[in-house]
Amino acid sequence: MIASEPEWTTPSSEAPNDEPSTLPTLTSSSIEVYTLPPRPKVVYDKSIQTSIDLFPSSAPQTDVASSSISTTTGGAGRETAEELRARIIAELEAERKQLDAEIAEEKRLAEEQLEAERARGLSGEKLSSVFANPAFVDFLEHSSKVVQRALSDSYDYLRDYTIATDASREEEEGKRAKMRLLGTWQDQQWGQRRSVTGVDWSPKFPELFVASYNKNPMAVNEPDGIAAVWNLHLLERPEFVFHAQSDILSIAFSPFHPNLVVGGTYSGQILLWDTRSRHSNPVLKTPLSASGHTHPVYSLSHVGTQNAHSLVSASTDGVVCTWTLDMLARPQETLELVHPAHNKTDEVSVTALGFPLGETTTFWCATEEGNVYASNRYDRAGAKAGLVQSEIYRGHSGPVTGIDFHPVEGSVDLSDLFLTCGVDWTVKLWRAGGALGGPSAGKAGGATKSKTSSSSAGGANAIAPLLSFEEADDYVFDVKWHPLHPAVFGTVDGAGKFDLWNLNTDTEARSLSFSCPKLALTLPRPSQVPIISTAVGESSPAASRPLGGGSGRRGLNKLAWERKEGRRAAIGSSDGKVYVYELSQDLVTPREGEWDQMRKTCNAALAAQQQHA
């Protein structure tokens, strides 16, 4: 295009002469014109992927490629599909080999760098940050416990089952090993210079047991009270460690909540720990106030069912409290046990507490004065809450250290039988009932009610024990019925001996000692000896040991039976160790006729009391 020229216009001749002529306004403009070539059209087909002319910078490579193409295609400029496929596969294989070589080289360099870092180690700051991480600490704690459980397992993983064994020899060794020591559990950090004050087995996990400890007088910076949950497959350290601000005197797993552990302390507090908690301190505890206990708590007992249960505790000032585990701020019930016939004070110093099987309202308490009293938690028909003043179970000449009711259900009702032990070196078998008419009164072994009581000062009837066992060499600190066998029980004493008794063994030659309440003496009878007497800590138990043979051994404080199988017994000692013994199956499995035999034993004891009353 060409820019237009300006046009000149002349005034019209027809315009009137009197009007002035007007000059036109002129403007200039310029226009730029571009010519764009058309876009080339590129066409592709199956043989040709790119055009060499489009990549002029890679001329040498394209020349070689074009020459190879022309060579392979016979000068036609195109290659067949098979040739193209083979060339692409070759190129991909070369790229793969090169990539593999690069990856291998990177791996080698990374390994060399890692080895150099390992040899150099972490710096102090990094190491501190790693150990301060809670996740790492939890992982290390859990994983190390798992490894230690596997290492502590006594199973022979290398046993060769193709080698024949001497069956008769193994059978003879099994008969000899009536009782064997499984192991000794003691925490080197927390268990030094402490005594075991309580032992209890887990109701859900048969390999777990808990032990409580008193104060270490040489460690002022450590907690006064310690509770440790041990595992049979872990010897070196406990599964859980709980702390308390006062000496723990009693400990028990909750039978209704297997993760909860309850302890009674010297200060009077009741503490509740949870194994699911990450902290060693109690999750709940009772206040130090007059609304609860203010004296040492030596006895705890769980009563009730899964849907309605409570905790009963007793302290040495005669106060019995009932608690719910979900609220320990105040006790549900408080009962003060008093006896007006006492000379200096009417308080009853409770050292042990026992409930008959299935009973929740009536209990028996052992005292420091040596007597055992029946008590009611509530007012009943003809009886008020508190001590039953008309009944006194007399037999011990010193403080009673333990009491345990018969726990086994069977063809014969033995729930009204209970055992006590004391510092007078004796263990005594009693029958609950008398004027109280306690649980299953008069049904012990199917025996009829006999004259086993005598009147004492204040009009109270003094009930004598059925049997007395006087084979101990020292204070007897604890006694427990076996959880499955109706006639078996165990005792531990200050001489370091663990004795196992069976009331149905050899009734003609066993050692019974019948107490005569009127003559206040022990009649000469064949003396009862335990079926097994073990010096705890030694590898081989003996049937009997001479008097004084346990010199140098530490005293044994507590005994607890594993509830499910009844083959294991945990024994706490005064040197902070817990010994676990395993009994042979024939010792703890009741045979046919054991219940009838126990009934006959109780009948014989009752007849002897009636004859010499």
C-alpha cells in the first residue's frame, strides 16, 4: 500500500462573495506493511520420526544417523519397523546399563559415607538430642525387654529330636524334682538394702507378679517405697517400677482390672498404679487426712464381683475402710474396731484381714495381741457393725502375722476353714462360726457343731483351733492355702524355710497337735511334719532339715500362689529378693477322694476337741 497524498480543495464559485474563505485542515499519517510467509506443514509417517533439517546444531550426529539409515535401507532413506525396533532396544539397553552403573556408584559412595559417619560417631549434642527423644526412649525400653525375654527363656532351641533319650532316667529325675527353683528376681538399682513386704500374682497374666519393698535407709534420694512388676521370662529387670513416698507394706493386683495395682503404705495412704501409664507415680491416692487411714496399712482385700466390687483396707489403729478404685478421695465406709475388754486401750491393732470365699459383709481380722476376731461391716439382725464381742479365737501367744481362708470350691464346703500364723512359731487351723453363725457354720468337712469354746472374761467364748502345727524354727510370717488342692498349704518363716503341708498325707503317722482349751496344754500326738521343707535359695529341697540348718539365710516375709495352675509359688525375702519355685504336678493336683479325706481329717480334729473339752 502507498500513503495517500493530501488533497487541495478550492472554494466553490457558487459561494456568496460576502463570506470569507475557509482554509482546510491537513494531517499526515504513515502505515507500515509486513509480509508473513505461510507456516510450513510437517507431515509424519510410520518410518520417519524427525526431519534432519529441523536440528541444524546436531549436524554431525544426524549425518551419521542419516548415513546409517541410508545404508540399512539400501539408499531409500527409510528403515523398516524391525530395524527401528532393534535400534531402539539397543539404545534402551545402553541407557539401562549406564543407569545401573550410576546407581551402583551412588550406592557405593553412600555406603562409604555411612561407614565414615559410623566410625566418627555422633557428636555429643546429637547424641543428647537422640536420648532426649521420648519416642526413642519408649522404643529402646520396649525392644530391649523383648530381646531380654527371649534371652532369658530356658527352652533348648538346639535340642536334637533324632537322638533317643533314656526315658527311665528322665522319669526318675522327674520324681526326685518335687520342687525346683525357677529363678531369683532382684532389681540391682531399686532392690538393694530393701525387704520384700508383699507379693501377688496377676489374675490375667500367669507370668507376671508384683512385689513391694520398704525403704532403703542408705539412699536418701530414692523413693521410700518401691513396687516392681516382674516377668518370669525377664530376670534382669522388672517390667514396671512404681514409686511411693512412704514404705509400701501391702500390695495386690486388682482381680477385676488386671492393669491396676493397689498398695497400702506405712503412712496410711492407699495408692493406685496403672501399668498403662507412662509414669511411675500413682494415678490415684488417698489423702493424708483423718477421713481415711493415719496408721500403717498391712492388709488389703478385694471383695465383690466384676460389676460391683470394692477394696477393703485395715490399719493398725483398728480402722477399716471401704474404697472404690475410681475415687480414692474419701472412703465409702469407715468402721472403727474397738474392744471394751482391753486393759489400756480399746483399739484393736489389725495386722491381717481375711474374707471367706464369696463373703462380702463378714470378715476376720488378726491382731497384734494374738487373738482373731470376727467382724461385721454393717448392722445385721442381732449383731451390730464392728467386732463380734461374743467370740474370740484364742490360740497364738504373740502377734498374728497372717490369715487366709480356704479358697477352693469342691464337693465338700470348706469355706469356713482358715489358717493363721504368728511370731509364736506356730500355724493354726480354725473353723469360723460358733455363736456368730458365720458363713458355712457347722459345715466344715460335714462335721456337726461341737463344744470347742469356753467362756472367758467379759462373757466372750474363747474358740480354740482345730489343729496346731509347731514345726517351725522361727517366726512364721505368712501362710497361704493352695488355690486348687483342698488339703495343701504353704508357710514361710524367719529361718529361710518354705514348708509345704498336706493334711491328707498319711493320717496315722502325721504330726497333729490338738489344743485343749480347758487344760491350756498340748496333748502328745504324732507330730505333723511338712511333706516338703525347702531352704529357700538352695537348688535342691529336702524332705526335712535339722534344726538350725538354715543359719545364715535371710528371713522369708511373704508367700503367694499362682492362681491358674497352682504350680508356682513366689516367696519374698528380707534381702529384697523374690524366689519363684515350681512344684510337680502330682503335688498340687487333687486326686479322687481328696475332698472326702479332708472331711475326715476335720471330723477327727473336731472329735478330739470334743473328747478333751
